Amino acid sequence: MATIKDVAREAGVSIATVSRVINQSPQAGKASIASVQAAMKKLHYRPNANARALVSKNTNTIGVLVSDVSDPFFGSLLKGVDQVARQNNMHLLIGNGYHNPQTEREAIDILINSRSKSLIIHSKGLSDQELIDFATEVPGMVLINRFIPELADRCIAFDNYNAAYMATEYLIKHGHKEIAYINSDHKISDANDRKAGYLKALQDNHLSCSDDYTLDAHLSDTCGYTAMTELLAKNLPITAVLAYNDYMAAGALMALNEHNIAVPEKISLIGFDNGLIARYIHPQLTTINYPIKLMGIQATELSLKLAKNQKFESASNMFAPTLVQRLSVANKN
């Protein structure tokens, strides 16, 4: 394997000159750049990222922590982050946290130790104080899908409370009074806020808020199926169901189909996130649009500005929900 000394010898320049070319120093002349790049190509020399970081104090990477990279929701987030990264000739380092405090902590440590000056962090397991401490250490760290008052200017969040309120109110305005809710079993703010929004919409419209109509389940179509089956077993007069995400709604739809309960004629259904699956199941799913890609773009732009100690202008760091009306809700009025 070729070394920096081999490159210097092949190009006929000093090791310091090779280092300046590798680190894109303005002191490197055009002739030196051409000869060094030709030598690197001939020798198949690949600069060591950590060695470059010791000189530049930056690995030219953006560190990203998500819950689970296999989840399409986080794929959309990463798409937004990568879009901005490519515009700035940067690359991504990605860690999974799985909503587990220790796993999230270890992943953030690795991203920091990799000398990423910009971090986009989706953390649900760590405490506010621990995230505040990390943010103090890394000026370019931005939180996404979480709001901490002490870091308000570095949080890109979504209004989960009003999103669930909007979805529930939409069902109520379509004549539904017996509305069930399948929530996430993760003990996170998103789940708490969405359930609170659902209950408040019922309360404001003088409808029952019985616990019999709510179930907690894991975030998958399989668990949505199981939760819907449990709700049906209670033999409640349900006319509509709100699900925590589109995959759980798809599972609920399968359970309803197996019990010969037509959607939306007998039971209406609303999902959450507006993922691809919402457009391809039958009937197409009415859902809450969660602009996670746009949030990823804004979070990355903010992070890059913060890392350079520059100001970032935006109308708001709190994204608002919108309802996407499709074919899974019937009007009972």
C-alpha cells in the first residue's frame, strides 16, 4: 500500500507539499496539485481521513444519529441531510440509536471522535441534560424531532400534538364519534403528544375518552394488525381508527379486511407520516404529512452554519402538520 512518502517521491515534491494538496491548502500551486494528483492516481493512494482531520480539524463529514436506518421514515430524513451534504461536498457518517440511551450515547461519542463538526441528532433515549452537554461540546450539533427549551435555536421539531388533534377532528367533522387510537409503545414525547392531541380533540367535542379505545403497540404493520384485532375483540362500536404511523394503519387495514369489515364504509382509517405505503394500499390512506425530508434539509443547513459560527435565518424551527385526504375516511353525516 502506497504511503504519503511514496506519493512525494513519485511527484517529485516534498511530503509537506503533498499534505497541502491533500488538505486543499491555498498555498499549494497548480503545478504541485497536478503532479501530486497524478501520483496519487498512479499509486492508488487513498488519503487517511483521520490524518487529514489532524491538520484540518474536520473530516469533511456530517454525523447523523437516527433510530433505525432501515425504517423508511429515517431514510427520508437521511435523503434530506445527504442533499445538503452533497451541495457542500461533504459525506455522511450514520449511527443507529434504537431509542436506547446507551446505544445513542455510544453512537454520538463515535461521531464526535470522528471529528464531524456538524451533527444531526435524532435522540429519544437520552435526557435533556445529556444532550445539552453534547451540544456544548459540539457547536454544530442540531436536534431533529425533539425540542429542548435550552437549545431552542438548535431544535428542528414537528407539532405532534396539533397533528393528532387535526386528524381526530377531521374524523369528528365527518360524523365519527366512536374513534379508537393505536399509539406507539415507545415512551417518547411523540407518542405522548399525539395521544394528548387525540384526547383533547375528543374532549373539545364532548366525546368519550375511554381507555378501552386506545392501545399501545410496536411500530410495525404486524403490531398494527395485532392491535386492531384486539380492538375488534372488545366488540366496541368503533367507526374510525387513528394509527400512530402508516405502517400500523396498513396492519390495521389487513385485520379489518380479514374480518370482512370494509374500509371506509364500516370503519374509517387515518395514518401518520404520509409514507410511500399510504399511496399504494387499498383504499389509499388518508394521513398526516410529516415533512421529515424538509426537516432534515433545514437541520443540516442550520448545523453547517452553526459549525462555522454563522447566522441562520428561518421563519420557524417548528414544522406544522397538514392532512392528506385520500380514500380511507367516509362521511357519516
